[in-house]
Amino acid sequence: MDTAYALGPQAAIGDTEREILAFERQWWKYGGAKETAIRDLFGMSATRYYQVLNSLIDTEAALATDPMLVKRLRRMRDARQRERSGRRLTPSS
């Protein structure tokens, strides 16, 4: 039985969301290659893709679908946010 289905219909994610999670499981050596693939596969800009991804990883349905990936993506996002916040709070030399 599908995990998301077991949680109820409101917890299910769509095909596009599943494809985004599968895409994020891949490792990218070069950033430009990933942005090109995003445009080719999903028909959206990299900026829009990351907006969709960030909304997706905040859902319980995504967490139920692929808990390890979603937790890793959340940790990476949180680390980037802390790094950006730290740079703003640190006085310039």
C-alpha cells in the first residue's frame, strides 16, 4: 500500500511533486546542469522550481512519501538560512 494513501487522500502528493522529489535525489556536480534540467523537465525557471520545492518539503505528504530526503532537504535549507542570517549579523571589517 502507498504510504501517502495510507495517511488519507489529503496527504497524497501529485505526479509532479513525486517527480520533483525523485529529481532532488540526484546529485549534481555542476549547478548550471541542474538549472538546465529543471527548465527541460519541469518547464519552469530555477527560481520557481525552488519555490515549489520549498513549499513541497514543508508538507506532511512529502515527508510521508520520502522522509529521509525531505529531512535532508530541510536541514540543508535551514543551514543556508542560518548562514545567510549570520552574515547579516556579523559586522563588516
